[in-house]
Amino acid sequence: MVGEPSRSAQDDSGRIMPSQTDNAPLLEVKRLRVEFPTRRGTLLAVDDVSFEIAAGEVLGVVGESGAGKSLTGHAIIGLLEPPGRVAAGEIRLEGRRIDNLPYEEMRKVRGAQIGAIFQDPLTSLNPLYSVGRQLVETIQTHLHLSAARARTRAVDLLKEVGIPGAEQRIDHYPHQFSGGMRQRVVIALALCAGPKLIVADEPTTALDVSIQAQVIALLKRLCREHRTAVMLVTHDMGVIAETADRVAVMYAGRIVEIGPVREVIKHANHPYTEGLMGSIPSLGHRTERLTQIDGSMPRLTEIPNGCAFNPRCHRRGRRCLVERPDLMPAGGGSAACWLHDAKGVGDAIVGEPANA
Amino acid sequence: MASRTAFGQWFHQAADSDIWWSFKSSATTVIAAAVTLFIIALAFLAPVIAPHTPFDPGTLSLSDGLKPPVLISPDGDWSFPLGTDDQGRDVLSSIMYGTRLSLIVGFASVVVAMVLGIALGLVSGYFGGTIDAVIMRIADVQLTFPAILVALLIDGMVRGLISSQRHDEIATFVIIGAIGLSFWVQYARTVRGSVLVEKNKEYVQAARVIGLSPVVIMVRHVLPNVTGPVLVIATINLGLAIITEATLSFLGVGLPSTQPSLGTLIRLGNELLQSGEWWITVFPGITLAVLVLAVNLLGDWLRDALNPKLR
Amino acid sequence: MAGEEMPHDCRQMLAFILRRLMQSVAVLLAVGMVSFFLFRYVGDPINAMVGQDTPAVEREALRQKLGLDDPAPVQFVRFIANAAHGEFGLSYRTSEPVNRMILERLPATLELSFCAALFALLVGVPMGVYTGLYPRHWSSRLLQAISLIGISLPTFLIGILLILFFSVILRWLPSFGRGETVTIGWWTTNFLRWKGLEALILPSITLGLFQLTLLMRLVRSEMLEVMRTDYIKFARARGLANRAINFGHALKNTLVPVITVTGLQLGSLIAFALVTETVFAWPGVGQLFIQSVQFSDIPVMAAYLMLIGLFFVIINLAVDLLYFVVDPRLRGQMGTRAGTH
């Protein structure tokens, strides 16, 4: 059952914006920490991350490789690979804690309440079983349908995701589909038990650019029709701009900015986001040079004190070296930056900002 | 040059804390290494520290024959701690000398296989064409047969060609050759595969343009890149080579009783097994088993350590 | 944007079979060449067949009769033609027809190999699956350790130890010979008598143990690899039950590459039997081969070689076909086998 998004505001493009005062959020993540004990010490891959996703909403999670976005998604579905583990925090689905469920309980949640889509559609499908068999199996695991009814539902799903000749192709094997078709099958598989939330981990990265747009459009449409929320993890801002309602920007395992997509894109509130947006070429404007952020994201073993971004930030102050900022209100959303705090960033620092 | 760096990188990675750390932290591996070193030391110092010279007929006396091991029975004699065989030969000394031979043959045949395999693999991969086809066909046919059969065949052929006396004299070399010839294929294939990959890379083409001879290119540039996989194969092969030699000797077509390896010793002792003198066979057997086990453990560890996927 | 067309199974398969058949014939011919070389050029066949004091004239006559002065290719063709009829001449050692000697002993080896293979499969595969699914459990680690010992012990040593323990000390089982057999046509079998079966136990275990450990390790490592794949992860993400994942998805994907190896193992078992046969004085073709090596009995060696070559080629072909049937990906491509030798 999905909450009612009625009485929500509409923005300029006609997208329905779930307002903050709707029912309790579908997914709540509070102060999530994901650790990796290694022989060199414990790596903190996801550091105190909190956000919410409302029913039917698309939250984009963007950041560089290694920023912790995939791991956050994996932690939510409960598929962190050992030795990684959730060290602290809570994950709640419709108010119910799911981060501490025993395996069997979590298994029932997966597929039926939370679905997942991974990056490579070829390796996501078992090459030895027909597409139909994999669909029917998933359907029958969660919904108690007879084999015949399950198969009919499978065929319908394939039609819905746009596979031509679904009745014949249902018995085909994965290698007989092209890349874009395969990802559609994967989407069908993720949706077949009717989950309320889909965690999509780089769903278009492995596809040709021309196919990417189609798959994203499909995902968007289906999720709207089925009222499924999406956590869309990607490093591609273009996809986010197309699809998401809100976006969270991650850096070094933390969320540095979160807010409505248009806000974040047009008026970035965090220096890192600013740099990110400036580095995307766009057909509309003419710029002299694309912005480049000096340095690179620190390794997980060498995260600086205070604000993780400070070594690369041109607007830092003394406070940034010492105190770590939490998310605080900024513009239409929130940002983790002292620039938006009444007390500011503290005294200026002489000399060039060091590069990580 | 890319390859120099590749080799240098590999070397430094190997000496890096990762491998050393995984070595130190695995108790079984350390024990295995210690055992192997101990056995090797014992074997090579045999002429110096063995209490007897069991293969010098002049020092034997039948009255010492068939003594049981010291701790098992009151008939034992501390000068023959593990007992003697029916000719009065001290089992302990026999084992030491025998291990020495087993190890020599084992290592030597692995080296022969490696050299042959690498050479053929380089040639096959680099020159391609008919040479490649011929070599690979031979490899395919040879692979249809288990190594021991190939070794047996080669030994049988040599036996057919020279008299049996002469054969005994050069038995060690024949066996080394036979076993080496039965194991070259894997090396050749791996090396060939790497050569095919490297052949198309720009630094090789550049070297060709400069006019470096093919041999130089192959040895200096391609070879360092295949050291890793070749080492992996070698570690698997060493244990197998030792077992193969032991099996051949046991079957009576390996090292003769005048210069016995562990396998030969086991064969000689086997004849007395039914009558209850078990120590003549069992002690060499245990030594062989422990040796191969230790070698395999080391090989396993080395493979895991070199495998980038498992790091 | 449509996917590929449905492959024409029959046509692809036929092309594949034909290609493999030709390769097999090529291999057999190559083996034949080695055999022929052995047969004709290693040692002097005439010397081996006649006594020391046979006059030169008689030897020359014999040479002519056997066609030993014909050009090599002619002799080769004759050799192959004879081989195809199972005709390998007389043994240098016993002067009996080689083919009769081999045929007499073939059932012993085949039955032994079959039992060993059965043992290796029935115990090795489940053990491999178990240690692959629960690799960190103490029982898995124990089995792993034992398996390492299994591949470190040479087969003959295992045989000796088993004999020592079960025959000499415990006196439960016989230590040599084939026990009681029953003759049916030209075949002699152990299976129809208890004493016959008894005699099979120790040799089968000895022969099969190495293969068992190899299989177990292979299945385990395949299983571990499969469990790490994306499709297993995705299956978990869809909330499939453990049983469905382990035995439905993982097992099937694990066993496909295992099939090739198992099939090839059967072939090497037949060859490896020679060690076991020696230890247990089992009267099979392997023991015959060893004796022929010791005595430089070339005709027997050559015949054995061709026989083994034939077995291997047939088994390889059967395994390839099986692979083709089991893996749907291969049916759509041009029959290139993804496995390795």
C-alpha cells in the first residue's frame, strides 16, 4: 500500500512534488555507518549518512567513485558483502526497522518491498535459465500464484517494459537479448513482485548512450505508474537531472548536500556541488573553461579532520579545518558547509589551499 | 620501458607487506615452509650427516638385516634408529639419500619443463603461422595423455634403444628428461597466450621498428610479464613432478635400486610388507607424503598471494 | 533493437559434431604416428622376434615377408590399417597375439575404472558442494585440509597404506588379485560375486581418491566463484529462498564446467589404473603395459597407446557433445567450446 501523494505542489514542469508534510516517509536512513575492518584498521565507507525518501519519489544519489553511494544502497537492501557491515544507525521502511532483521525476514522484504537493479544487465541474469523461468520463479516466491497465472503475469511485465514479441521471447535466454533489452528484463524482474522502493545502482552506466535515455525513461514511467520510489545511484548528473525529484550529493562517505534537483543544479549550496555542476559541459551556455576541482577525493584511510572537502575548497576558513559540519538548512535544501552557518567559516587561512 | 617497470613493479609488490604479511599470518604456511626447508637441508647434507652409507656395499653386513625401529621393539638398535632392510641398509640414511635424489629429480624436471615450455611458447606465440600450428597440435595430442603415461613412454623408448646397464647409469637424466617432457605443455600454452597479448602492444611494435631482433624482444620485454603465471604453474608442477618420479620408481621404471629415490625405496620395501616388516616401506612413504604436502601448501599459499583477485 | 534470432539448433550442432569428429581423427592419426614410430623404429623388430643364431638369410626373408623394407609411408598406412582391425602382431615377450592379450585384460581395467569414477563422483561432488556453500564452517576447513593431503599422496602410497591397514593388520579385505569373476561371452566381471566385489573395494578407492579430491576442490572453487556472481546477488536481491539460490541457480552453473573435467577424468582414470593395478596385482591392461615397458615389448606398448588414444578421443567427443547440450549459450554460437583442455 502506498501513501497518497495528493495535495502536493506542482513545479514548473508539471512534475508532482511530494510535499514535506505528506505521510511518514517510505524510507528513513538515520546516521548510517558502514565499516570495513581490514588489516590496516577499520575503514569507514559510509559516515553518518541520513536522508529520507517519500513514497513515489525519485531520489538521486550522486558522487564520484568511492564516495560510498553504492554501499549505502547495498546496506539498505541488506546485501553488504562481508567483511563490510552496518556499524551504526537505523534504516526504516515505513517505520519498521530493517537493518537489524534476521536473514529470513529481510529476504521477504527484498523483492516484495524493496527491489534492486544493478549495473551490468548481462551478468545480472543467470545465463542458463530462460528469462521466463527467472521471472516466474520470482513471482511465485512472493505472490502465491499458480504457474500458469505467474507466467501470464510475466508476459504482461515483459510487454510493459517494452519487449516486442513477449509471448515468444519469454522462453529465450539472456544471451539472446541485446544490452538494452536485457536491462529492461532486469527492470521487469525488479518490479515483478510489486515493491515500493527500487534501489537502482548505476542502471545505465553499462549501456550505450543511445539506449541509456530509453531505459531511464522507461524506469521513470514505470515507477510513476506503479507508485514506486527510486533511489537512483549514479555518477551521471545528466541522468539525475532528467529523472530525479531530489538529489543527494555524496563525498568521502558523507552527504554534503541534499535538496530538490533544480535547486541543487542551479544554485549549488556546497562548494563541492558547485565544482561538480561547473564541470559538466552543457549545450546551452558557452564557457571559457570547464571548472576543475583541484586534487582528488581522499582515500578512506586519509579523511581530513573537520570538513572532508576542506583541502580542495577555495572558500574554507579556519573553522573548516577543525569542526565537521552536519547538514544544515541552505537555500531550498540542506548542505554540510559552515558557509551557511551564522558563525561562518572562521578566520581566513593564508596561502593556497593544500591539495589532497 | 614498460616491461622493465612491469617486472620491477611486480617485484616490489611481491616484497611488499601484503605478501609477506599473508605469509607470516598463516601458521600452516610458515610450518610448511619450515618443514620443507628442514627436509631439503637434511637431504642435501646427507653425505655429511647420514649415519651410514647404505649404498656402498662394502659397508653393509647381513647380520644387521631386518632390524625393527628402535622405539617399537626391544630388538632395535640406536645406530639404526628407523630399522634396516633385508640387506642391512639403514632406513634413516636411505631416506636421506633417497630424498636428495627425489628432490633433485623433481626440481630438475620442473626446470626442464619450464625452459622447454617457455621457449616453445615464446616461439609459437611470436612467430605464429605454421610453427605455431604445429607446436600447438603436438601440445594438444600430448595433453590427451596423462603425464605419467608420457613419461613412461619416453622411458620405454629409451630403454628400447640402449642396453639396460647403460640405462641404469644414466637413469637420473632419462627420468628428468621424461618428466620434463611430459610437463612442458602448460608452460608453453600460458606463455603463448601472454605473447599473443603482448605482441600487439605498442612497445613491441616500437621495438620492432627500431630493429631489435625478435629474440631480444621476446626475452627482454615479454618474458618478464609472464613470470607470475609461470611461477604459479611451477608450484603446482613441483609436487606433481616429485609424485611422478616416485611413481615411476615404484613401478620399477624409474631410478634403480643402485641409486634409489624415495619411490624406489618404497618399492623395495613393499615386497616385505606382507611379512610384517612394515618400516622399510612406511618411513620413506611418510617422508614422501610430508614432503609433497609441504610443497603443495607452499604452492597454495604462493598462488593465493599472487592472485590479484583475492587481495 | 530486437534480439538475435532463434538459432537453428540442428544445423549448428551438426557442423560442430563434424568439426570435432575431424579433429578426433587427426588426433588419432597423430597418436598412430607415435605408435608407428615406436613399433617400427625403436629397437629392431626382427631381432626381437627371432633367436640369436638365426642365419642372416632367414632374417632377410622375414624382413621381406613383413614388408620392413617398404617406404615409410607405405608401412605407416599398413600399420594404421592393421590397427583399425585390432591387429598388432605378436608380443616380443610372450609371443602371443597382442590383441588377444589386451582383450583378455580389458574388462578388469574397465570395471576398476568405472568403480573408481563412481566413487569419486558420488563422494567428491557433494563434498565439493558442501564446502563451497559453507566455506567457513569448521567441517569445511577440515575437509579442505584432508583434501590437500589427498592430492599430495601418490596413488601407490595410498594403495600401500590401505593394504597395510585393511589387509595386513585388520585382515578385512584381500590385498591382491581380482577375486572371483564370472565370464559372460568375452567379458569377465567382478560384479556378480561378493568376493568379486570385495576385491574391487580397495583398488577402487585407491584409484578414485586422487580424482575425488580433485573433483571436490574443483566443485568447491567453482561454487565459490558462482556465489560471488552478479546473478546470484541479483537473485538474493529479488528475495529468492536460499534453497532456490543454492540448488537452483548456483548448483547448475557450477556443474556445467565440472562436467568437462569429470569426463576427462574418466579417461585419465583408465590410464592411471596402471599404478593401482601394479600395487594390487590387478590383471588389467595397465599392468600389462608396465610389464611391456620393463621388457621393451614394443608391440604391446604401441597397441596400448592406440587404445588409450581411442578412449580419450571418444570420451572427449562425448563430453563436448554433452557440454553443447547443457549450456544454452553454446547453441547460439558457432560451437566454440568455452572450456579448456
